[in-house]
Amino acid sequence: MRLSRTAALIAGLLASTSALAAEDLLAVARAALANDAQFQSARAQREATSEKLPQARAGLLPSLTLNGTTQWNDVEISKPVDRSTQYNSHNFGFQLTQPLFRWANWVQFEQGKLQVAAADAQLAQARQDTLLRAAQAYFDLLYAQDVLTSIVAQKTAASEQLELARKSFEVGTVTITDVHEAQSRFDLATAQEIAARSDIEVKRHALAVITGRAPEALRGLRSEVAFTLPEPARMEEWVDRAQTESLTVLAQLANQEIANREIERQRAGHYPTVDLVATYGQNKTVITFAGAPLNNESTTGTVGVQVSVPLFQGLGQESRVRESAHLLDRARAEVDFARRNAAQQARQAWLGVANGIAQTAALRAAQVSSQSSLDANKLGYEVGVRINIDVLNAQQQLYVTRRDLARARYDTLLAQLRLKAAAGQLAEPEIEAVNALLE
């Protein structure tokens, strides 16, 4: 008795330790954000795009250049008197240019702001995509484990039924057909178990692609979890929200505004430019004449306003304006597509939640009914009013129902996350809310 109690205690401690070591959805999501290659690529792209703003701002700030030369001169004069002269000349100068009116540069500066805004939206969308992919991989692995558990249970039940059929055949109460049927179900369950174990490894490594490591164990979903419709409970409100707040839509709207301003920037190629220009320079020449060095030094400084007016540029600027107008049409079409796609995603996700809730409730009831049917068939088999195949079919129906229930629960949770993502609202708090439903 003491040994059995000790073994039970050790088993309980091992189970508790395993539960503590198991990773939850929040830990997996954070690991994905830290290690997923696609998200890291999107983050680097955002950082690169953010440099567009200081590059555009540079077109509004002054520029300063320094130039200088030094050269050796060898001059021969033939008329009116033959003679030759060699001398050095040196000069250097500064030029400061401050744009006063360059409309194209101002428009490009505003475009830089919009490019950063679009990059921010695209990075946020990549973050949502990473969270969704992590959740999908997490629940795919849980489902694969549930499938294996169901198959193992079905295999155990088939083994028990096979043993019972063999004993009944030995005493002559059943035919050899019952034994063969039970053996067939047992062999099928064995084959399915092999495939299920392989699928678990595939799903585990699929999760490792996102998180950078293969988890040893995951926390499962509590069996008593009840699902409710998201707030607001009307699908059209989510559709409207997705069409205006979707991160993809926001990024495309920024791109549309960039394309709109590009037309203005190209038209500015016809406008005059005005710059403030200041220069300072020194020139020094050392000439040796008649054996004596002669120095010539000069210093100049200028401040002025430089105006440049384009008159004719070979019609190239007009072509660039037309090109920008066509690109604006393309950007508008992409905004329209993004809105339609966001609306479709919101509808699909909302229906996934609503249908998932109804399907989960139906499968829970079906599970109870399947268990009752199995119990009744077992009892009928014992008293001789049911045959072996009836029990085997009832067992299979029960385990299929359990498997379908697990899939429906995971799909409902994923649909909730996709609905949030369609409306641009998927972040860590939403992951934490789902994580609270785990064991």
C-alpha cells in the first residue's frame, strides 16, 4: 500500500513538473516576435524606409562644399619676346547653398512622412501576421496531439474488443468474423497511430520555424471553455471597421497619398527654383621672373540669390506627370482591393466564430450521445442483442466526434484572432485573452 501511494505521489509530482515546463501561447507568440525571420525582415524594411524622411529633409537644408586645386604651370611666350615662365598656382573656396524655393523638395519631404507612415502600418501588419501564424502553428500542434490521443484510445478500445472477441469465439458465442473485424480495427488504429506521431513531429518543427525552437510540451485548452460572439455582435460593424481600420488598408491609403503627391512633385519640374548662394575663395600664384619670385594673392566673397527657370526639357517632364497620374490610378485600385479584401476577411472570420460556437455546442452534445451509444452497444453485446461490429462502429464514432470537437474549438479561437486582425486590433492583449483559456 505504501509503495502504491509513493508511486502515485511521484506520478503526480512528475505531471505537475511537466505542466510547469509546458509553454503557453503567450510565450510562443513572444518567441515568434523575437525569432521569426519574416518579422525580422519586415522590421529591417521599416528601419530602412524610415531613412526616407531625413533624406527628403536634406533637400530643404543648406549644403556646404569645399573645393581646392593646386597646379604647376609651364608657360612659353614667343612674341613679342621669347621667354618661358614656370610657376605654381593654388586656390580653394567654400560655397553655401540654401534653397529658398524648391517646391519639388517640399513635396518630397511630405512624401517622406507618408512613406514612414506606410512602413509603420506594414510593420504592424507583419506583427499581426506573425502572431496569427504562431497561434495557427500552436493549435495545429495541439490538434495533432489530440488526434494521437484519440487514436491511442481507439487502439486500446479495439485491443480490448479484440481480446473479448477471441475469448467469445473460443467459447463459441461469436463467429470468426467478429475476431477479424476487431483485428481489422486494431490494425487500422496502429497504422493511424504511426501517421499521427509523424504528423506531431512535422507540426512541432513547423512551430520551430516561427519561434526558433521546438517546444517540448504545450499547454492545452481547458475542456470547459465556453465561446461567445465577439463585441460588437453584428457582422457588418466588423466589416465597416475592417474597411477603415485594417492595417493593409491604412498602408495602401498612405501609398495612394504618396502617388497623389508624386504628380505634384513632377509638375514642380516646371516651376522656377530660388537659392541663396554664398561663396568665399582664395587664389595664390607664385611666379619666378628674372630670378625673383612674384606673389599674386586674391580673396573673393559673394552673397546672392540664384534663380533658375526651366523653359524647355524635351517634353520629358510632361511624360513624367502623365506617368504619375497612371500610378495614382493604380494606387486607388489597390486601396479598393485592400478594402474589399479586408471586408471579406472580416466576414469570413466572423462567420467562423459564429459557426464555430454553434458547431462546438453541437459536437459537445454529439459526444455525449456517442458515449451513450457506445455504452448501450457494449451492454447489448454482452447480452447478445448487438454484434461486435456495432461496438466497433460506436467506438469509432465517439473518437471521431472527440477529434472533430477539438478541431472546432481551435478553429473558433483562431477565427476570433483573425477577426481582430481584420480590424487591425490584434496585439498582445488579444493573445493574453486566449492564453487565459489554457490549462
